[in-house]
Amino acid sequence: MAKICILGGGFIGRFYAESLCGRRSKDHVTVVYSRKEATAKRFAKDYNVPHFCTEMEEAIAHEAAEFIVIALPNYLHEEAVMLCVKHKKAVLCTKPLGRTAAEALRMTLACEEAGIFAGYLEDLCYTPKFLKSVKSVEEGAIGRILWAKSRETHPGPHAEWFWDIDKAGGGAVLDLGCHCIEIARNFIGKDVLPVEVMCWADTQVKPIDAEDHAIGLVKYENGAIGHFEVSLSFRGGMDLRDEVMGTEWTIWLNSFLRTGFEMFTSGNTSNYVAEKAETNVGWQFPVGDEAHELGYPTMFNDMFEAFENNKQPRETFYDGYVVNAIIDAAYKSAKTKLWEPVILPEWRGQKGLSKPSVYQSYDEKHWLIKEEILPNGDKKVILKDKASGEISEISSM
């Protein structure tokens, strides 16, 4: 049985509690910490948590706490992790791991040196559709990955600290891009070195100092490209979509908005519809089980079972550090308008990869560019001469 202390009684902490209470019945939330006593009391009452605290170290050191789950604002992650190191408690931290790669690396190395279990709670890498897709990629079903695109857009986060650039560490790139970057890394290969980043970011709608829109490209050493699109000003709810293009196949994922469940409401009630839904009037697009569709139960199962079996979870603090390093490069690129290198003083993956050739021979003298059947039934083959480079075609009726 895992005895769990949740740090943070807000939106994410409650999502975690919904996932933990009654899913794996042998796990229990035993302690909750919140900076506000009223929040801690309400959380404890709602989820039958026997102990609540308003002092972070008291909660972490509590004898009823075995696992510490960090669901706190970004600026408190490092403090919480270092207290877990001090008290030798296993720790699971929400995304992003740090506000910068430097913060994330300090946390990663501290946990490793202390010998404590540390898992990165990147829920969107545990959704049912995502895990099925990654398995297909790992089995070679779509060939070599050329491009992995991930999009997360919604009307903006729930708490005031998200909108404070000093407390949050950034805007849409950090808050949403961390999801998208790690999704692409899983498809491309987490042991493939991210080389450089080109990013456009701007504040277009919200009266904030951070960016509310961004688009970025991440170039990997094997020639693959990761692509992220993020927005904190998207209208119409939360849009989570991924696309993976390989040499043999393409994968499209729609994980939240317009997934086949639609409902009309007159607006005469004030019921919750779905995360980031902007209205409760008209056609709505709820999700049957939000926690499940967003990957939370599978994520926690992976974390606790990895701990019990003395192995690494799918998502580690090191993964969070690599994501933060890519984000650092994205922010620099947004300022310089140039491709910026990803700085990874601690890289544990492959080195020296190059883009492989997948050219297909048509015959001894020609490369095959394309073959297709035209609407009139004719077959066309387009070729390139291996020696001269001349392009030619062959048509047959």
C-alpha cells in the first residue's frame, strides 16, 4: 500500500486525489498540505484524508506519508523536492519539473544522490490513445519518424500564480509546451538528442508579461522534427491533438475536444461540463472520465508499480530536465529569432546519430519518387536517375 501525501489542495491536487482514491484501492491519501488552512480542511473532508497541514515540511516529514506528490505552483517545486531529499521520501512532481533546466537538473541530481525514487507526472504521456500509439511506433508500424506534432490550446489556467511570470517561470511555452515536447520525445525516441529550437512566441490577447501563444520546432540529431503549438487564449475549450508522420504511416490523435461525446444544454443549470470549458450553454463536448482520458490513473499505477519493483517509471525527473532544457532554448529563440542550441550538460542518450537514408530503388539506375493510380485508372511512376539526377515518369494504361 502506498501512503500518499499530496502537497497542494487546488485544481491539480484534486485531480490527483480523484485518480488515487478508489482506483488502486490499496493506495491511500493520508496527508494533505495547503498554504491555506480552509483549503486543507476542505480537501481532507472531501477525500477522507486523516491528516492535514499548513506547513510543508511538517507534511513531508509526517510518519503517515511515504510518497510525496507535488501539486504546487512552479516556484515551490524545488523547495518541496529538496525537503523530500532531506527526509528521504519518494517524490512525484507535477509538470513542468522546473522553471528552468538549471532548477530541474538540481532537483534531478539531488534525488539521485540521495537515492530516493523520483517520478515526473507527465499525465499526457499516459493517455490510452497515446500509449497505444507509442506502442505502434516502438513496434515499427509507421517506419522511421519524420515529424511529431503536438498541440495544446485552451482559454488559460485556473490559478492566479500561472499568470505571474516570476512565479510560473513563463507562459504558454512552459505551461503547455512541456506536455507537447515530451509527447514528441516519446514518439521520436527519448534517447535521441534534441539539437536546436526555433520558436515564435507572443502575447496577443492577455494582459500578462508572459507569452499566451507560441509555435516551435525542435530539431533532433536523427533528422526528426518535433513541433509544438500552444495557446492560453484559445476559445472553445481545451484542444489536445497530436500527429505523427513516419515513412510508412501517419497517426492522428484527438484526446479531448470533439471526441464523439456531445451534449446540448439550455444553460439553466450551472453544472461543470469539462476542464477548460468556457460555457455551459449550447452544444458541449464533455469527456466521459476526465481523469482516465487525461492519463492520471495509468500514470500513478506506473509510478507506484515502478517503485514496488525497484525500476524506473516511464517518466522520470531526468525527462523533466530534458524538457526544461528544450524550453530554455525555445525562450532564447523567441527573443533572438534564430535557431538556438539545446544546452544539455547532462545528456544520457545516444550521440553521433545522423539522418538515415530511406531512398527506395526502382531498378539499378533509378530511385523511386512516387507511384500512384490516377482517376482514369492509369498507373504513373515518377523516378530519379541515380547518376544524373534527371526526373522522369513512366505511365501505363
